[in-house]
Amino acid sequence: MTAVIDPVYVGLGGAVGAVLRYTVGRIVETSRFPLATLLVNVLGSFVLGLVMFSGPSEATRLFVGVGVCGGFTTFSTFCVDTVQLAEEGESMLATGYALGNIALSATAIGIAWVLIA
């Protein structure tokens, strides 16, 4: 039964995460800086940290960790945003965005770990 239900948890969670990411993108629309992508990656990292460090059930790990957080966060958009900033002549902003995205996401996971530990 697990082989049948596990993909359902992941798929439903992914749908929820994708809708949440779309909603954040609509609420936080900026013309120059990809703030929405930064926000979803940092928040998604924090939530993933909370879930994974709390010793979740397999269903919770699949639904929230793999599904919701996987559908909510976006590495590919982060990469495209970084390249677009560089192509627009904003190489310093692109570098800061890339480093900030990674550093803030890692920090968010660290904060989640401290809160759970």
C-alpha cells in the first residue's frame, strides 16, 4: 500500500506548494529584484528544516517535506533570476542575490534546527 499512497502524499503536497509559490509571486511582485523567489526559498528552507528535524512521520515527511516544500521552493527560478540580473548589467546585484539566497536559506535551516533541538 505504501508504494501506492506515497506518491499521492508527494503529489498533493506539491500541488499545495506550487499554489503557495504562485500566490507569493502575485503578492510580492517587483520589477527589478526577484524578491518572491528569495522569500519562497528562505521560508521553504525554514519549514523543511522544522519538518525534518522534528522527526516527522513518513506521511508528514512526504507531504510537507518533499511535496509542499518541493513545490514551494524553486532552484531553477533562482538560477534564471540570477542570470537575468547579470544579463541586464546588474552583475553585483546578481552576485549578491545568489550568495544571499544560499546564505539566507542555509541560515533558515540552521534556525529551524536550533528551534527543534
